Amino acid sequence: MNKDNALNDLMHFLSIEGITGQEKNIALAVKQSLIEAKVPEEYVFFDKVNLKIPLPTETGNLIVKLPGKIEGDRRLFITHLDTVSLCAGAVPEITKDKITAKGNTALGGDNRAGVACLVTMIKTIFENNLSYSPMTVLFTVREESGLWGARFVEKEDLGNPVYGFNCDGPSPYEIIIGAVGAERWEVEIIGKGSHAGVSPEKGISSTMIASIALANVQKNEWFGKISKNKFSGTSNIGYYGNIDGSCAGGTSTNQVTDYVKIKGESRSKDERFVSIITNEYNKAFNDSANFLKNIDNEIAKVKFKTNLDYYPFLLDANSDVVKISQQISKSEKFNGKVVTCNGGLDANWLVRKNIPTITFGNGHYKPHSLDEYVLIDEFYDACKYAISLALYNN
């Protein structure tokens, strides 16, 4: 591995803006970098998942499908191209042993460190004319806004790989073999407006209905970290506002609020418990609406919608992909420790497509924050690990 080239690629990719849904420029930069490294252009192509994603998306997933030089099971490597919006305009700089962002932005190490890692892996193989088994590298779009690229990718476009390795997260020394599932939900509370001074009794306050419901959710321990019997999970309220997208329910103090929209999420490693958490919110809003009536005995209308984000998964510790990952990790003098995580990963959907997939980190820490950074030595170790996984001969 050429460390100078790997670091240069990382700094280059970090400097290219590409927030979720706007990945065209970073995708083209990755493609150009690979072609300049003598990867045949016919091996590099875009799929059309952007036509299936129900959100504006500039491009499909970037796929690099390599035939290999020796026989073996086709393996898949994955990372995502997009960053969160807080990374817009990021300018990376090196300070001693880490990379941070100048100014008031996040860095985008999540997941440009993963992009640079897998580009380094491919370049190292081609520049050194190394022998490797059939391999596909998938650079997904819109991971940060719902794992959409991985959700809609076709297994056939990937060459039907037998197992996968996802490069995302902080530590390259741990192997993630399981993750939570999640639902996102939203509720519209349609009350009745009335003058708050002249005739408040004729109004139905959407704000008060929402407040009573959320207070009961918290009282009954369905908010934040949740532990019920043998099940555990989390929930959160992420948006509380008007229909126009402004985070402010209502318009003025002299009017009973006639409309509030709230968006939230539920997570758990148990697929059924995710829905149980969500249903508790649904019940709380409807109970609150039935409780708060105006003088004419009218109640608010509640519209509650749910959307599956991704399924939970847990790989068998004795599965081939886990054993290979641990073997390579230990050979690199890493600890090979297996863990699970509470965040969603592209692996969630790939496992659902019958591609058992582990996840390893690439040295980025404090993602989605102004304090984000990449540890350069851990990035190098992630590159070494990816290369060893690619060269493993089964």
C-alpha cells in the first residue's frame, strides 16, 4: 500500500461536497481515480437506483465489478458516498495524527474515509498486479437519509456475491456482526382553531394534545432508552412543527393551535419490539386526542403513518464471513472482537438480500458533529485490513 497516495485520496475525497442525495460529483471523482489507476472502464458503472428512491437523488450507486484472477467466491465490499448536510463546504486539514475540518462544518469522514479505503484497496491490487478472487465494490448513495442505495440495489448487478464487507464506522479493530432495525413515523394532529382570548373553549389545541401524549410516553418509559421485560430499544422525537417544514408548531399566541406535525423513530434489535415502540406512540396520540375535547364535544383528528427504515440483523458467529473477518483481523494483529451496534448500516439491507455482511471501521470519530475527525493511522490500518480481505484465498 502506498500510504502517501492513500492519504492524498482521502484528503481529495473529503474536499468534494456530496451531501446525501447529491453524490454525483464524488461518484465521478471516484470513477476517474480508478480509471487513472488502470482499472478498465467497462468494470465501472452506475446502476439506476436513483429512479426508485422516493427522494431526489442525482445518481445511482457506483459499482466496480472485477472478474478476479483466481477462482473463488465473489465477495462484496461496500461503503457509502454521501455525507450529512453538516459537512457541506468542508475543508479538511491535517493536524499531527488526525484530519479535522476548518471552519464551522463537520468533516465528512463518515464516510469518505470508507471511500478512500476501498479505492486504496482497488488501486493497490491493480498497481501491484496482485492475484485476487472475483470481487465487487459498491459505493452507495443516500445511506445517511435511509440506506436507500443499499435498499434498492439489485443482487444481480453485484454479480451475486456470497458475502460482504462494509467499510463504515470508527474502529477497524472491531467487527460489527449485528445492528438494530428502525421505523420512522410521523403524526399529524388536526385540531380546531379559535381565538385564544375570545373563545378558547371552542378550539381544540393540537399543541396540547401532542404535549399530553408525549408526557404520557415519557411517563410510561417509552422515550429514549427503553427496557421492557427482556426487550430493549430506543425512541426519539426528531421534528415538532408545522406542515410547511418549519420547526414551530402554531403561528401566534392568540390562536388555539389547529395543526402540529411530529416526526420520530423507534429502534431495537428485535424486529417485533420496534413496532411495539411505535404503536405506543400511536396509542398515546389517539388517547390524548380522545381526552381533550372542546365545549362542543369535538375531538382532533390524528393521522399516524409509519415507514420501515431497515430490518435488524445478527450474523451467526460461526458463519464464513465472520470467521474470515476474524482470521484476517488477528493476522493483522488486530483483536478480531465481534460487536453489535445501535445504528443502521448498509449491511442491514445486504443481509436482507442474503449477502451476509460484516462491518469494519475506517478511523472516523464523532460523525455528524463539528468535532468530527479521522485518525490517520487507523485509516491506514483499515486500508491494510481491506486489502487482506480482498486477497484472502478460500
